[in-house]
Amino acid sequence: MANLADEYGTDVEIYVKALTTTIHADTPTGAPGQLLDLLDQLGLKRREIRTAGPVYTWHVVPEDLAPGEQKHL
């Protein structure tokens, strides 16, 4: 599973997932809870996959918003 924030060494990488209209916000592995909480407060939805190894966490813009609202968020 690719994590662009890890790859580019940034706090948050926001991008449109390839071949979809889903807007993702990747945070680095082990990002502080304060950063994840801030993205939650901004209206992004936290997603998570737990594995036997790492826990993968990312945020997405809610798909039920109108396209203009998604871009604004």
C-alpha cells in the first residue's frame, strides 16, 4: 500500500486517487494523533486498515458532498 506522505516526506499529501474522483489525504506512518484529529475536524473522513504489521491510516473527502464542496474542503 503506497503512502505518498511517507514517499515525499511531507506532513500531508492531498491528491485525487487514480482512475477515481476520490480525494485522499495521506499522512506519514505514525503521524501524531493531533494531526489526524485536525483532519477529522476539517471534515475529512478517517479510514484505516489494520494488519498484523502496520496500521494504515488515511483520510478522504466525503463522497456525498457536491463536487464543488469536495474541492472546497
